[in-house]
Amino acid sequence: MINKDDITADFNKVFDAFVNAIKLFDGKDFNKIPFDDSWTAGQVVQHIFLANDGFEGVLNAEVKDTERPFDELKSQLKSIFLNFGTKMKSPEFILPALKDYDKDRHILK
């Protein structure tokens, strides 16, 4: 059975890889629109930060035991999040502002 420490370790590993990917951009490319109807890398990073806001609270919240296997929906979620051909509209509350973002400030978050 997976526990909170395992989830925290996995999250930290993914977050470290995410920060390393951000570091690969130079300041100019971080805010360059790669193609029509696309976000800049800075906007994508901001969107991911907004979407994950509160994750620590969820991880540390009181929970009850699940009535299904904890990984029952894993393959379904993987197929959704790893299908890079799917294009969706962001909900307003995690929509990044149309502005230039400071790569170094994002790394410090």
C-alpha cells in the first residue's frame, strides 16, 4: 500500500524534474509564443502552479479509507494527462495571465 511519505517523495521527484525543465529555457524563449493559439512556457508553468495550489493541504488533510483500490483510476488518468493531442480550455481560476513571466521567480516558487 502506498503511503503519504511515498507520495511526498514522488511529488518532490517530479517537482525537481519540472524545475530542471524550466531552467533549460533562456529568459527570451520563456515568454515566446511557439505557435498560434498556444501559451508561452511561462504561461504553462504558471498554469501548473495555479492548478497545484493547495496540493500540500490535500496531502496533509484528514481522510477516510477509500472503498476502492487506491490506483483503480490510474490508467484512466494516465491516458488523459499523457494524451498530448487532446486540447482543452482551462478553467478561469487556473488560467495564466497574459503577461511576461520571470523564469527565475518561477524557479524560486
